[in-house]
Amino acid sequence: MKKKSLLFFCVICLLIVPLTACGAEEPAPEEEKSFSEQVMDQVWLCLESSLEDFDSSFSFFIEDPEDIYLHQVLYGSFTASKKKEFIAQVKMSDPPAGSGLDPTMAFVFDEATMEVLCHEEFYSDFVTFTKLPLLGKREAVVFSGSTIQQGLTNQYIWVYDLSGCSWNEIPSGLPEFDTNTRFYLRSTGLSILKLSTGEEVFVNWDPKEAQFYIWK
């Protein structure tokens, strides 16, 4: 009886070992990609499929995915009323030397499908994107940047209406800024400071006219 029990135990062991080995050979499940990785995958696909649509500086210096990275994300409804979208601000890991600028690409994404709707390129230092309300539950995109030449800083603001899935620059209603002027963006507009006198002027945003207006 003991011999039969021992034989049965050996047979069970022989069956368990192959089953355990098979389980060990199963590949581990792939880790889910992060939001940043998903965004940059779509950006790279866009670059690969239509690199000729981008400025030569981008096409010349971008050779693989490691050459660019996600810098900032801005959520809103830009191309259509109440549509959930976001703007991915993408920068170059190693911008071209000697230009003094920091090239930036802005990609508008559909938040639900992660589809790239349109894109635009900007050449400036300290690039910032913000949004301001428009009528019809959409938002304008406000681009602010600056350049430094011979130690002097120039700031500028451009306002874009993205209806129709394209970056359409519209009049801002603001005066031209010079090296004696600084502006500071606020949630409802901006402040303009004259460095020579210290005078500060408050500027509001008019959603109906889609322009800034200066307080009188």
C-alpha cells in the first residue's frame, strides 16, 4: 500500500512541475503608458507623417523621439464650443545653438481621442500659453514670449482664435511693447508696467469683442 501511495505522489509531482514551468514562461503584462508618453507618441507620429509641414529648424534638428519633450499642457475648448481639448507645448531637448531662441511647438489635441487637430511653431524665449474666454463657450489662446537682444528684453503678446482647427491670429487691442515696458498676465487680463516711471496700467479682456481694453 505504501508503494502505491509513493508512486501516486511521484506522479502528481511530475504533473505539477511542467504546469509551474509553463506559468513562469508567460510574458509579464505591459505597463500602461503615462499621459506624457501617450501625448509624445502622437506628436512623434504627426512629425513623422508630415515633417515637411514644419519649419526647417525643427525638421533639421529633430531626428528621433528623444529630441523633443512635453513642457506644458493647457486644457480648454479651443476649436469648438464645449469641446474637451488640450494644447501640448513641446520643446526641443537640444535647441540649435547660436539662435538665442527656444523653439516651441504647440499641438492641439482632442482630449477623448488623443488626436492631433492642428499645430503651430513659435520662436521665442520664455514661451507661455494661457486662455481667455470667448462667446459661445470657447476660449482664445494667448501666447506671450520675449527675446533678449544686446541685453535688452522685448516682450510681446499674440492672441489666437483656433476655430476651424487652425491658429488664426486676431488683433489683441494692445499697444506695441518696448524695452521700457513689462506686462504681467492675470486671470482676467494683464498689467502693463512702465519701468521708467513705475506707472502701472490695468488691461481687461472683453470676451464679446475678443480683445483687450485699457482702463481709462
